[in-house]
Amino acid sequence: MTLDATETEILGATALDAPWALVEAFSHIVREHPDEVNRAGNLIAELLRAHGVPVTVHEPTLYLSLPKHAEVGVAGLVLRAKPPSFARSCPDGVEGRLVMVTAPSARPPGFAAASASLFGEGYDPTPGLSDVAGCVAAYHGLLNAERISQLEELGAIAVIAINPGRDIHWGAANPVWGTPGLDGLPSRPRIPSVAISHDDAAFLEAQAGQACRVVTVLEEGWFKSVLPVVTIPGNVELDRFVLLHGHYDSWDVGVGDNATGDAAMLEIARVLWQHRAELRRSVRIAWWPGHSTGKFAGSTWYCDQYAHELMAGCVAQLNCDSPGVRGAVAYDNIPAMAETIALVSQAVHDVTGVAATAKRPSQSSDYSFNNIGISGLFSSSSRLPKAELERRGFYYVMGNGGDTSWHTERDTLDVADPDVLLTDIKVYLLAVLRLANTAVLPLDWRPLVAEMAGAISGYQRDAGERFDFSPAATAAAGLSDRLSRLYGAMGQSMSDAAANAILLRLARILVPLNYALTTTYRHDPGVPTITLPMLSVARSLDRYPANVLGFAQAHLLRGMNHVVAGFNDATACINAALDQAPRITAS
């Protein structure tokens, strides 16, 4: 595919003046405390209006956790540290014996570490972990909400994450997604946790077994926030819309994460408003507060508040996070749901000439719309090439194009590159345009069902004779066959309107099936999931003693019933759509 005349015209209208001015302005605003975050949000709204773009400014009240101070005291020394958001605030400190935890955890998905007391002797919920009950547990790695929760469940009184380099990275300790409901409150962290520099690793390890004191100071509460949203109306399918979004709060001044993303969205809003007469569907662009200090509280609030509008009309969501980083010219492992990979790859190629690869999106980056069934693409876009990462000795970080300035005070103006930013703006803009203007939505459900069928085969291999996944495999095969018929009918016997209706209906069924464990209008925890998460316990059956296997099999049967019902529902919807279209000769 090459750019058509409209795409060429609209991409050609992009410029650097407006976005780079916002990057420079944000490089002087520490966007952590709600007062400064709101000042930045109001600046976005002012700039939009200055460019003639109407903007609605929502003011939700969000529950936020603001890290203030942390330290680790051991052997008479005080080590510098940072607390993650939502760590328990312990200004007087907690003290216990220091235990080094070096082995990775392999807890089965869906089970808490505390369930060992139910499962009895022979069940180890976290293989390789030391006995941490009553201790301060330290591990090598970045702050990780799932890891902190595991260690808390095992009885640790505090957790220390020893970061891979000399930087100390901010993060979040909370597995709860967004502002908790009553059912989420018990999952909030009940212990303090901190991150320290790798420069202190050897010293800390030498103190294993000694008394260690962890101090954390955080402010938590309800804060009025600013949430700007632009709506650019379409001219044919007004009530259907593409959602482009990203967070504008940050750690420190956060240029690469996410001032550049905010600037990209500003420019896309400016250009699309000027060319709104050329849009088939509408486009919404949203800037979220509460990403860093609220665990995606802003996007979660919007999803909750506008759930029915999103369910009825959103064709896809694109998360814009960390574009435009200096040296980031590779497009490897772009987060994209399977049904959008072809769209992402083609958009990258048509703008840059570079081949792109994709990966399954993680539970992060304001992907707050999985449970209501909205296809997602992007969060990161361009990244530093692998060879450059290796040359610089960088370890993996999620944002900033792979630059380890991510979530640190080093994420300043020199992290960004205006030319890379302009390229990334065009990549996002082209993907938005194709979702907004292509007559039949560019969503291909066949790769997703193939991914699911492959996962079922893998789960069957893992389970062996202990569980029979053949009903799920049969249902997946039937759905695959129906999808082949459906895509054959598109552009022939089926109208574009009918095709788009069934494609969106399939999204509402299949996206939650592949990404969600909870119900439609709730939010899953912010911890990783794998394909068909309701079946993922099959990967851990070897670890259950005989007296527990029956529980695991019951768990799997209920999960498989859910999956089969989803496949059958999708198949029935396709059959109904095909029956309503004129008969085609090819079967």
C-alpha cells in the first residue's frame, strides 16, 4: 500500500513548530504533583484553542499517590532510594532482617502466594524464593507491582528493588488498575517498597542477614485533575470514532515520557482539525492525568465515565507514549493486538520505509479499554536499534525508546529529537487516518484466532492427559472457518456498513477473551497476561500435588466454558451477518 492523495496531503501538513514548543515548555514543568499537572493540562488546552481546535476540559477527581522521600538504612549507612507510587507510607520506618531474593518467581497465574496454606505440603507458590516472612526482601530488577505483591503475601515487611544501573527509576507498587473500587481496596500494597541504585548492590548484598530499615514518605488522597479531550467529527460515520490518547503527567519533567507524546497528539489534533472535512469517521484525542501517580487513573476514569459511548462507537484505541526520542529509528516490537498488526506494519513502512515488528501489548500504558473490547495498537513506537542499545550498555526499559533515562531525572530536553518526533507523528497520524477513513475497518481477526488456536494447542501439550482442550480447539477451528467466509464476502456480497458492524461486534467479544479475566465494566490488575488468560493455569499443572489437581481442573473447565462460549458467540454473529448478506457463489 502507498499513500493516497488525501493521506499525502494531510501528512504533508505536519510541522514541528507547535509540537516542539510544547516539548520545550514541558521540559520546565515537573508534572508530578496535581497542581503542576493541572497547569500543564491547562496549557495543552490553551495551545489547542490558540490553533483553533475546540477542546473539552474534564475535571475528574482521582485518587493519587505522590512519592515524597525514601531511604534504606543498613550497617550504619543510609542509602538513597525512591518509593513507588502507592507503596505504604512509613515515615517512621520498618525494620527487619535483610533477605536477598535472587531467583525469579514462577507463581501460577490466578493464584495468590497465600494459597499455599490451602494447597498443603508439596505446593510451592513461588519457587526459588527464600523464606521472607518478617523480613525486608531485596531483589534485582525494576519496581514491579506483581513481585511486590508476591513478597507481601509471603510475609515480607518491606521490599527493595535493586535497579540494574546507577539510575533509580520511579514506578508503581499497586497492582490495582486506576482508582480502586471496593473490591480493589484489599489488593492495595500494605507494606513499604523502594528502589535503590545498582551502585549500592554489592554493599547491600554483603549485609544480608543484618537489620535493615526502610523509610517511605508518600501523600495519598483525592485530587481534582484536568483531562483535555478533542473531538474531530467525521462526515459519514459520525458516531464511530478512533481514540488517540496518552498521558501528560510524568516523573520529573518527563520529556521522553511523555512530553513528546503529548506534543505529537497536539500536532495531530491541529492537522486533523484543519482537514476535518476529509474524515469519514470521528477522531477523539485525549491527554490523561493520573498515569504515573494513579496507575492509569485518568484513562480508567474516562473508560468508566464513557463506557457506553466507547462500547457503541470506538473502532480502536492508539496509545501515544514516548515517541521522538533521539536515536530511536527502529520500529521493533511495537505493541499491537493481532488484528491490528498489518495496519501498524503498513503505516510504519509507508512513512519510514522501515519494516516493523509487533508484540502482544502488556498490561500497562493506559490500555484501559481491554475489558470493553476495543482493539489496541501502539504505546511505544520508535526505539533505539538493538545494536545501539548494546553499544550503550542499556538494559531494558519500557519507555523513552529504550533510553534508560526513562522514569528518572535524566529524562530532559536532550532526550528528544525533533526530526524523529516529526517522523513518529506521521506514523501515528497515518494509522489514525486509515482507521478513520478506510471504508472497511482495517481489523483482521484471522491472525488473532490463529494466535488463540496456537495457544490452545500449547495448553493441551502442557496439560497432557490431565485436561481435554478439544472443545476449545473445535470451537476455534469453527470460528476460523467462519472468518474465512466473512472476509471472502467483504467487498463482494456484503456492504461496507454490514462489514464494519460485524468487525466491531467481534472486537467486543474477542478482545476481552484474549486480554481480560474480569467482567466488561471492571478493570483487570496491572500484571502481565498471556493469550487466553482464563486457560493459562494449564501451563502450571506440573507444580500441583495430586490433592490439588482437581481444583486446577475445575478452574480450567470453567475457563474453557467461558472461552468456548465466546468462540460460539463470535461464530453465531458471523453466521447472522453472512445470512443477511446476499448469497455468494463461492462457499
